[in-house]
Amino acid sequence: MRNTETIVSPVVEAWATYRTTSAADWPARRLLRAKGDSRVSVVLPARNEEATVGAIVSTIREHLMDRVALVDELIVVDSRSTDRTAQVARAAGAEVVSQDAMTRGLPRLTGKGDALWAGLAAAEGDVVAFVDADLREFRPHFVTGLIGPLLTDPSVDFVKGFYHRPLVGTAGVEADGGGRVTELMARPLLNLFWPELAGFVQPLAGEYAGRRDVLERVPFVSGYGVETAMLIDLLDLVGLDALAQVDLGERKHRHQDTAALGRMSAQIMLTAWSRLQRRGWAAPGAFPAELLTQFRRGGSEALPNLEREIVVTDVSIEERPPLAELRHRVPRRRMAAA
């Protein structure tokens, strides 16, 4: 008879116990003493985030650059914004670089992953932290929590944030309802094929930090699969013990509709497929479909028997190769100011 008792993997339990900390464990002044000669960069990829980017930049500059000289450079990557993101970020005290300027001469890619790659190329720190630019009620511990393990423990190469993500709906607030793609798709997928990563509370979190020399050795997927690919690739590159996570408390940001989450999920699935092929776990000559068909109620082109429009989206992914392989082709940062 099959044993139906379920237990946590000893590897996952041990890792989660040993490699999980709280942002409260890493006060800024303690980290300043531990920093030594290391340089710290904070990078915000931003596309049409004029409503939130200024407050984030101002908070980091005031608390972690002016009051305590913990962060050495603060960079906002303008990812083809059509609003005043670049102007607001610059006025708040960030150095703003253009995604397209940083990747000039390379194939044009779209999506968050390419903006992150451009930010890594622009940054000069030994430790680089990435923070999404759509956060509301941002606090300095989002940065100190991420860089704390890296500045105090040389065996840690990468730190992922996790948090409560409240989802505000018509029925009220669901305290942890914001991680829908994680719970419905990403977590089951990772548990199935990469069970060593099962201990990450939020594998798709947009806040994370790493050592430059490690981040430069992994590719960046151009779309919404960038966080999934990064975890899988870093697991292969440095091993589970070099990865850590930190509790950042609560994260407030805007939420996308269900159709958008479906497109995100499709890109994450394609990203996982590409990694399975590299491991030889998927047929090397097989290529999954890259068009996602969805339905939208009403609309001028609604089909009569469906009363819905058919919407087809290209969810294909591309990858920017590891920065270490293209460093000689990246322009100087001062030439890439937005």
C-alpha cells in the first residue's frame, strides 16, 4: 500500500530554516559596519511608473544614501516609458539610464528581463539589488533586508525577498491573495521539476539581490519568465546553499487582471520548458506553441455564437546572454542616460 503520509523534504526544511531571515535582522548601521570596501547598487526597472517611482527613489536616497552611506548608486532603468517616469526619477535623486541605450547594437528585446539586464550592465556595485518600481508605501528595509545576508555572509550569492501581498477585491481584502500566478502555476511547476526550490516562499518576487560576478554569469529572459529562469539557473550555477530568502513584511502594488496573469503564466511555462530542454528532460527538437488564445467578452469583433472576441497573444520568450559574455559590447553608463 502506498504511504500517504506527507512530510517536508529534509533538504527543503533544512534550507528554509538555515537560509531564511527577516528584514528586521539587518539594520542599516550594522550593515554599514559589515560593508567594508564593497559597493552596493540598487536598480529599479521602470516602465510608466511615474506615480510610484519618485517616492521609492526618495526613500532610498534619504535613508540609505544621505543618512547612512550604505547604498553607493541608485539607478532607474527607463524601459521605454511614455509618461514622466524618467523625469520624476531623476528629480527624486536617481541616475536614469535608457534600456535601449544600454543595449544599443544588440538585438532589440522587450519586457522586464531586458530592463534588468540593462540595469546590471549600468551598475558598478559588487552587490546589486533589484526593486520593482510600482511599490506603494515603500520602506528602506526592502533594500537592507535583501543585501544583509550578502554583506555579512560570503557563502551567500543571491537573496530573494518574500512578503504578504494583500489583494483588494469587492468582497474585501485577502491578506495573501496577491500571489495568484505563484500559487496556481509557478509553485506547482517548480515543485514538480525543481523540488530543491520548493522552500522559496515567493519564487516570482520582484525584489532580490546578488553578487555582481554571479549575476553576470546567468542569462536574463526577456519577459515575465525572468525570475523563474534566474532561480533555476542560479541553482545550477552555485547550488541551493548559496541562495537565501528574507521576509520583507508586506508588499503593496497594483494588481493585474486575470487575462494578464494568464499571459504571464504562459511565458513562465515556456521559460521552464527551455530549462527542461537544456537538462535533456524535454525533447530537444520539439518547440511548444508560442501563441496564447484568450477570450474577451463583448467588443466590436465579438463572434456571434460566442459573444466574445478571440484575442491571440505572442507569448514567446527570448534571452539576453550572460552579461559577462557581452561586456565588451555594452556602452559606458554616462552615454546611456535617459
